[in-house]
Amino acid sequence: MITLNLPTFDDVISASERIEGHAHRTPVMRSRTVDQAFGAELFFKCENLQRMGAFKFRGAFNALSKFDARQRRAGVVAFSSGNHAQAIALSASLLGMPATIVMPHDAPAIKVAATQGYGGTVVLYDRYKEDREQIGRELADKHGLTLIPPYDHPDVIAGQGTAAKELFEEEGPLDALFVSLGGGGLLAGSALSTRALAPACKLYGVEPEAGNDGQQSFRSGSIVHIETPKTIADGAQTQHLGSYTFPIIRRDVDDVLTVTDAQLVACMAFFAERMKLVVEPTGCLGFAAAREMKSQLRGQRIGVLLSGGNVDLQRFCALLA
Ligand SMILES: *Cc1c(COP(=O)(O)O)cnc(C)c1O
């Protein structure tokens, strides 16, 4: 059995130093309406207001900052359903290196266009038929590019952990933290920060009900693989947790919960109407689960990570109609 060197909170601290001045320190927003409805205090960490519109800039910039001169010259390759693609393309352009992005043919148009806008070269594939990891690896081998996966990489996990680190630094220890879960980079990184800064805080990962591989994996103790789930939460259409993310999640997370697409839509509407925030479906996972647990959360201080805000305006309207 291979023993992996899992990232630690020290790596999150180093990541926060690397991204400082490049990533936004995103605001933490409050809502009296929410606090009243919950009989609790909620703190929304707004990664929908991060550069390129999602927390993924943190992990990507951290990983690319660690490239040596040879890696920088050849450039980076990434495969992604969207936000990781934009994060890699933007980070690469800021650091002056070429980026090739392998994206699904049905990725939201706004995400494809934004990736190209940041200077990335886009290669499309069929997400129901082809293996994106294999395509990415082949490009890496052929052109000497360095592959940065969307979640299963120590530097990506450490970078993603900086969002929860900022939240705890600003608000002190919380009683519970709700985090969107796809492949687990954000949740694993948040776990490192949570266990270091607020050891007693309950930490929940939240997935779409149609793709509950993380819940199955967490509860069974080994990584469960599923078919690409059909859900509006396109940032969480992952088929399995990673070899780095799973052991951290298994060790440090309290539970993995699921919500329906209809619950995500209700949250999108709430954020737009009441908080004037555009949050993409995947970004609503944490709050949708917190709402379901409302009666158990009375009197507590609760963190919710709004992971991203990239959704076509047309799709946004269609979902709410
Ligand atoms: C990628 C993504 C997620 C899931 O993150 P993982 O690190 O894969 O678990 C959640 N929300 C948004 C907006 C994302 O882009």
C-alpha cells in the first residue's frame, strides 16, 4: 500500500502567504432574515465574489506558484467542468505561463468563454463517453505539461483551505460549518483549517442527492465510484472522491449530507432576492443542508461557504422560472 503525504494546516498557512495580494480576501456576509428564521447566527463566506467567481482560484494559484522554471516554460494542463478551468487559466496568465484546459462539451457557455478569455486553450470532450483524466494525462505526456487536477492534489487542497481559515480568523470558532462537496478539495482543505482553528466545530460536506458518492464513501470507509450524476449542481458532478481528499474527509469531517436540485433552486432565489447575491447551484449546497437542519442549529454560530457564483444569466432565470 502506498502511503500518501497528506497536506496539513501548515501547508494551508503557506498557501495563504502565496495567494496574498493575488486572491481576494472575500467578505463574510450576514442576514437578519436568516438569523431570525434560524434563531441562530449565520456567517456566509462569499467565494462567489472571489476572483473568477469561485474559491478554485485559491488552489490553482497556490499550485501554479510552486512550479519550477521548466514547468513554467512548458505550462499547465487541467481537466475541469468549469471553475477549475477558469482558475487555472487566470492563474497561469497572471504567472506568465501557457494553459491547456480539457472541458466537457456541455459545460456552461459562460465558463468556456471565460476560460478562453483568460487566455486558456480549450479542448472539448464528451463527459458521458470519454475519460477526461486520460485525455489530460496524454496531453501532459506529449507536451511536457504539468497536470493540475481539480481537487486531488496537496497544493490544491491547501489553497482551498485558506477560505475557511479566513472565516475562522475573522469570526472566531463556529459551532458548525457547511461546505459544498464535489471531489472534496474544498472540504478537505476546510477540514485542515477547521481542526486547527476550531477543533469542536461540526464540519459537514454537502452533495447533490443524485450524486451522493461522497456520502457513500464517507459512511462505508472506502471510495465509491458512480456514473456522472445528472444534477443542476455542475460543480459537483464528480464521480468519486480523491486519494488525498478522502482520507482527510474521513478523518476530520463529521458527516456528509445531501440536498435536492429543488432545494438548491430555492436557495438561489433566496440569495438573489434577500442578499443580492448571485450564487451558482453548486454554491448553494451548504445553505440548502443547513436549512434542512434548522431545528438542530438553534442558538449556534454557523458558517456557510458559498463556493461560487458562475451561472449563465439565462440559465439562472430558467432555473428560477
Ligand atoms: C468545484 C466546485 C465545488 C466542489 O469542490 P471540490 O473541491 O471538487 O469538492 C463546489 N462549488 C463550486 C462553485 C465549485 O466550482
